[in-house]
Amino acid sequence: MKINILSPHIDDAAYSLALTISRCVNNQIPVTIINCFTVTKWAIKFVSKDVNEVSLLRKKEDSECYKTYNAAIDIINLELTDAPLRNDYIFQSQPFQPDELKLVEIVKKKLEKSSDAILISPLGIGNHIDHSICKEAVMQLYGKIKVLFYEDLPYANRISETEIFDQIKILEERLNVQLTHRTDGLKNSTINKEQLIRLYKTQINDEICSEIMAHMNNLSGERIWGEAHLLEEFSRPLIRN
């Protein structure tokens, strides 16, 4: 089994799936992180106004994060331009614009080349346009590739459980499937998630870190959604609690 994780930005995969990644690599399951919107100057605190400098710094943070696993985790950067550099909004409030539909196609073409792996995709919680573009690409490929979904953090911690389940219902209706979930617990993880996500120094502060950790603690792990048969296929090789 191979696992691909679709990360809209550098850090999204680690924020949402650090424990899951740990459980995969501990069971010798190959993991590839596909970072999409990696051309950026976004930072939560000032580091530079130069796009190349900030983009490189964020890639270095990403590399340091995955080195902590002491395992061969592949990182693919698609070098797409992130939302703050493309337009004057980051949250989707209108149908996809022509340039955004082109980005959907670029992501789709990349994902089509990895049809032998299970893809874990963001649910698009939070309505960030870059997350929505990734989710749309995956939904258009659904049925052609194996897909599971993760809850985007910290956004998932900012809405209620009822709102999360309402978004799942909308997704089920569009895909015409029934989704269930599995929460991988904390007992068999060999990493400290808080220490790991704090390696993204340009992107995280105490507030965001607390939100991510609160969601993990409330669930006693990380929740993944998908059709029951695929969740079973994914879960079978993992160490169970």
C-alpha cells in the first residue's frame, strides 16, 4: 500500500495528519506529501517580503518536520501560486473563476499519475479557496482513484461537530456515496505532535497550536473519512490500539 497526502499548503498535512503519518511510516507504508500552493510570501509573522525567500524558508521548515520521522517521506511541491498572491481574497465566496478552474485541472493531472496509491484529501473545511481547489480536483477524480478525507486544521476546530457532519452530508450527496470515519488514537504514535507542528515557525503561533491540539485531544486522535471498504483497506496494516 502507498499513501499520498494532498496538502494545499506546506504545513496542512502535518497540522491535520501528523499522527497518521507516524503510524504509516512505523508500519513501512510509503508516504508522499503533495504540497500544492508553494509559491508564497505568507507568514504569520514578518520574515521577508520576497516571495523566493519565504517560499524557500517554508520548504526548509517542511523538510525539517518530516526529518523527525526518521523515515523516507517523499515531498512533491507543485509550485502553484497561493491565494494571497493571485487575488485579493483567500476564502471562497463565489463559484470557481476561470483561473481557479485551470488550477483544478493542474492538480487533477498530477493526481491521475498516482492512481495506484490511496489519496488522503482535505475536506475543504474552512472554505479557503486553495483547499477548495484541491477538494474539487479530487471530487472530479472520485471513482478513478482511491480517496479518503481528512479534517482541515485549524479550521475544523472552529466549527461544531454538527457543522462538520453537515459538510459530510453535502459531500455524500455530490459523490453519491456513504462515508464513515475512523479515528486513529494516540497510544501508538511515536511523535509529539505539538513539537512537530511548532517546527513551522513562520506559520504557527500559540493560538493556532492550541486549536490543533484541542481538536486532537477532543477526538483522542485524528479523524479520517471515507467509504467503509476503503477505510478498512487503509486501516488493516496499521497498529491497532
